[in-house]
Amino acid sequence: MQANTIHSHTHNPADTITLDETARHRRRVKMVSDHGIEFLLDLPQARLLRHGEGIELADGRIIEVIAKPEPLYEIHGHNGHHLLKLAWQLGNRHLAAQIEEDRIFIRRDHVIKNMLEGLGAKVKEVTASFNPQGGAYEKDHQHAHPHEHDHSHD
């Protein structure tokens, strides 16, 4: 069975598929849902499947994407300006980063942790879903958070 449509939200999904961030960045790949529904994901271009999105199968069923929690660092700066400087350091090293208003999430790497702490950052180990910022040419600029809540984005 083929799947080539992604919906931003799901209602009454037929099943779920739980994947870490690396496994959620796909274009064309054979997948198996959490309860055994096999399908071929066939998208026009590679993209990050976001937590809560729905993969529509050819028969109309929807498989909900669940972001598997991963070991991450939660990074805080002294203020917004400091956090921007920390973000620049991460970007300068081409690290995938989930950037939020008052914190940044990255994959755990003790060398990067030491660098950030040396720059005055507060770094905490967490386990959460990872939804890094998309690239400049990514069409879908929405973002997700590692915690569950409802809110709107303007």
C-alpha cells in the first residue's frame, strides 16, 4: 500500500508509527506502523514528519506520527541575547537544533555540552521528542515542541 499525502493533524487514526527524529526524516521508504500496517511512504521530496501529523494511506486510512523521545540537552541562556549567541555557536557547527523562545534542544554530545557550559549556558539532560528547525529551503516552516499542549501559531 502506498502513502503520499501528509496531513498536519489527525483525527481517529487507524494506527500510529513511533519514530525518532532521524527515522522521521524521509522521502521514500517502506514503513510498518506500530501495529503492523505495512506501507510505502512515497513523497515528492524528503521532509521531517512531525509529531501529530497523519500519513494518509491509499485506502484513506491515516497513520499518526508519534515522535519517539530521545536523549537531548535542554539549553538556557542568561537572557534572549545570550541564547542567540549560543544558537549561533550551534549553527556554526551545523548541529540540528530545536529552537524555542527561551531554550534550545540538541542531541547529547559531551564535547558540545562542555563548550556551551564554558560559554555560560545552563545545560540539562532531558528525554523528549526532537523536532529540529527546518532548513532555509524547507517548505513547511511549522515547528513542534517536545511537550504536549494545545496552542495556535500566527
